[in-house]
Amino acid sequence: MTKLTPIESEFATTEEAEAYDAWFRAKVEARLASKSPRIPHDEVMARMQRIIDRRKNA
């Protein structure tokens, strides 16, 4: 994976970027290992579209 400079990153420092990356990877790994029911892609997309539509109309 290519390292980004602070100019190319939303993070002020490399340490912040690395901490976020570690946190994000841990969240993804935990979810992939979870035994809870999955949400179908179409349902997630429909939920997100409703959120987008509400914010556009607000």
C-alpha cells in the first residue's frame, strides 16, 4: 500500500493516518468474524438512498 503525504491525506500526521488505518482494519476484521446476520446489499443501498434523499430535501 502506498503511503500518502499529509498533503494527499485527510490526516495531519502519518501517525494519525496509521492509527486510523489500524482502527479501521480492526473494525472490518471484527465484522467479518461476527456471527450476526448480514444485511443484503440492496437493503443497505436503499437505506443510504433514503438518507441522501432526506438530506437533499432538508
